[in-house]
Amino acid sequence: MSRWLTPRTILGIAIAGVILYGYPGLVSYDSVDQLAQGRHWQLGDWHPPAMSALWRLVELFVGGPFGMLALQTTALVLGTYAIVRAQVSPRTAALTALAIAWFPPILTVTGVIWSDPQMVGYLLVGIAALLSPRPRIRLLGLLAFVLASALRHNALAATFAPIVLLWGREQPAVVRRYALAIVVWIAVTAASLGINAVLVTEHQHPFARSAAPMDISGILHFAPPISDGDLKQLLDGVPLHVDRDVQQAIAAAYEPRGSFIYFEHPQPLAEPATPAEFAAVAVAWRTLVTAYPLAYAKHRLTVFQLVIQARARIAVPALTQTFAYIGTPELDHELGLAGEPSVVQRGWFWWVRHCGAIWYAPLAYLVISFVLLGFVRGNRAALVVLGSSLGYELTIFLLAPAADYRYSHYLLLTTLIALVLVIAKRARRSWRAT
């Protein structure tokens, strides 16, 4: 068996297993909206337009979501393998990649066509490339980082540690080395921002329509009493459905789970719809954050606790069971696929819901990651992986527009990789000592 169960075969099985589960590619409303934007080349900035552009490019070869599913799955499996391979045998690295790719909390997100698993795959490929001693391979790693950063607004926090810790490590002058690495990181970040700036054809004001209203509501929920007169000045130009007891009304409707839930029904703080209202919401946000920083911090901590499942009963995240939401026939038509989950998917959904939820709690992985930091001395790969994931996860404290499980996908994946790297390193040291 060992003769045919080569590392290449194991990696093929790992990729095929994820594709078998997700085929032809699970999607949500966001996914199909991005597909439609790519096909019609009407690229908004609610999501990074690089995702729609990439999907359009992939569809030149494979139509629908399958090409994207194959792309993000392959990047995740091969990236994991290449990082772990630095410390274990090829077969062990391949088995590790298979186990991590099939791990239920990882597979739940990898099977869906989102920018999150796409970004994660290219981050892993980029880290693996920067760990290489070959200069040309490292340059390819920077290109992977440019793509990853273009797919998520806060991916720049995930690329910082790998570039700073790995780029130019042969330089004898420490100050010059880190200065050069920071310049490279800035260039990678600027390139990704430039790509999205060039691609976007329609500005949709995502901050003013999602994160900002949620933050304003949260600040007023935790802030000391503010009179209607003062608050109307602070919220000048912001659309409101109340004209008295404004703070009490907005605070009572506080919804830290996300603006998409908050705006499902009419609210005291209305959703902005005009350029003047977008600008007013942004000004009000800056004013309130400056005036009530403690209330803002309490609100963001509340959202972050929901993201990492620290405040509520641990539950299996909502699973995407249909290929498009019911009630959006134009997007159903755009995708051109049946909405019913496959037999494999139905079986998986049932099993995941009945096998417990503790392994889905991002809080557990966050704690493990911080603990692992105490064991990474002399283990550059583990340090880089942990630095990348923790940097990315902590940006969620400030930037998360909703308490969404998929935001912690990178944290879960890299915690498992770092755990393998730390165990392998210590096991090798113990073996040499004996």
C-alpha cells in the first residue's frame, strides 16, 4: 500500500474529497452577486472587485462555481503541504494536509465560494513560497500575497508578519533587513489596493451602509446619556425615523450581529441612501468614535466576542444549503444551477449538526494560538503562521461588519498548521536527544 499511497496520491485524495463535498461549489447570496458582477463587468466595491474579476477569468475555462472551488481547494491543500513539509516527511505532510482540509470546521467554509477561502489559499501559498530558499519562488510568494490582499480588505494584516519575518532574511544588517521588508509589505499592499481601485466601476459605500451604522448604534448603546439636542447635532444629516428620545430608541434597537440583521426591519437609525447621507454617516461615525472611545471599544468588544463565540452558547455555524437564496430569481437564473443540496452535502450537514459544536468555537483556537506562541522559539515557520493569523484575527475587532463565522476561517486553519509544526519540531528534538 505504501508504494502507491505516495504524497502526490494523498494530496489528490485530499483535493478530490473537498471537491466531492462541495461540488459544484456551494454559494450564498454574496457569492452569486459577485459572479453576476464579474459576468456583466459591473464591479461594485461592497465586496473587493478582485473576486469578481478573478471569477470572470476562471470562467473562461470552467463555467459556474466549480472552477473557483477547485482553485481555492487546491491552493489550501498544496499551501498547507508545502508549509508543513519543511519539518516533516513528504508523506506525513501530505496526510496532514488531507486531515486539515477534511476537518469539519475547515471544510464548512472551504466548500463555499467566498473571498475568505480564496484569500486563505493564496496566503498559505505565499507563506510557503517565502519559506523557500529560492529567490524566484519568493517573488511568486509576493504575487500570491498581492492576490490574497486584493480579495479581503483586511488581508494586509495577514501578510505583514510573513513578509517582515521572511523577506531579506539573508541580509546581515538587521535594521536594513526589516526596513526593506516593510517597504516590500507596503508595496504589496499598495498593489492590491490599486488593483481594486482600477477594477471598481460602481461605488456602493459599504462602510456607510454597514459597519458605520452598526458602530453608531453600538456607541449610543454604551455611551452615557446624550440629550436630543446634542445628539441631533452629532447626527446631523444622518437619516433617522425618530425625533425624540433618539438615543434611547437607537440603543434599544442595538444589533451587534450585523447591519444586515439590523436593517431587516424599519429602525430608528435608517439605512443611508444618498451621497449626502453617506457622507453624514461617515462624519457622525468619526465624531462619535472620538467623543466616546470607551463606548466604541465596548461595542467592538461585543461584536468580537460574538465572532469568536465567547458570549453565547457555542453552535455549529449556519450552513449554506442552497446555491442561491429563495426569492432572488435573477441570481438563481444567473447561476443556472439547481438549488437543492446534493446527497453528499445533505449527509454532511446532518452529521455536522449532530456531532457537537465545540470544535467550531474560534475562541478555542485563539487561546491555543496564543499558547503556541510560547513554544515557537527557533521555529520560524510556526512563528510566521501564528503571526499572520493572529494579526488578521485581531483586525476583526475593529473591522468586522457582522458576527460571521467565516471571518475566523484563517485562524482555525493556521492554528492547526502551527500545532503540527510545533509538535513536529519538539518531537524531532526529543528524538535527537535520545
